[in-house]
Amino acid sequence: MKYSKLPRPPKSACQLARNLRNNMTESEWKLWGHIRRKQLGVRFKRQVPIGNYIVDFFALEIGLVVEVDGSQHFSEKGEQKDKIRSNFLQDYGIKIARYANLEIFENIDGVVKDLVQIVNNMRTNEKSSPKLGRI
């Protein structure tokens, strides 16, 4: 794991994250059912605040964020916001895997298979890297 100490989120982001955990989208629930309880070998948390942002799923152990993108992410404005957010997370060494809602509904097995490969690759690389930070 090669990511640096993450910024503390403001109280408002923590409250919003709590609300989002209680009101996840259908696609987030579907994916959560496949990645919770260390089913992929690492623990994912859902709706995690990192700085001013809230990520859908985060595996702290390996520094992996999984985002589920609805239609708003595919507009020009949405893509710009995602780019800024991705750059922020990547500046801290966090890796991001993005999946569209439609992909989760139509190909959940493929999404999970892809995530298994990503997690395994990151865990292999982690064994040779020192731990630099945590939330």
C-alpha cells in the first residue's frame, strides 16, 4: 500500500456519509452484497468521507476506492467533477475503480471478477511496499 495520510473530513461530510449509508442506491446495494464481509479478501467500508469527498466504497488496507456511477457522472459537468475528485484521491495514492450503474445491473459477475483481480494485484504489490498512512 503506497498511499499517504488522508485528510480528516469535515463534520458535515461525516453526517452526509451517514445519511448516504442509510440511503444507498439500488446499484450500490447490489455491489455491496458482493464485496461486504471481506468477500474479496479485504474489508470494504461504504460511503466513506475522505477530505471533502465521500466515496462509495473504500478498502483502507490496500487504498482502493470503488465508485458506482449514475447518469449524472456522464454529463460534461459530472465528468469534470469526477476528474477533480479523482485527482484529489490519486494525489494521496488511492487507486480508483469505477463502474456504471448499468454495468452493475447487467454484469455484476464481470464487475466482481474485475475487482477480485484488482484487489489481488494490489495485495501482491502491497507486500513489497511499506505502509505509509491511514485514516
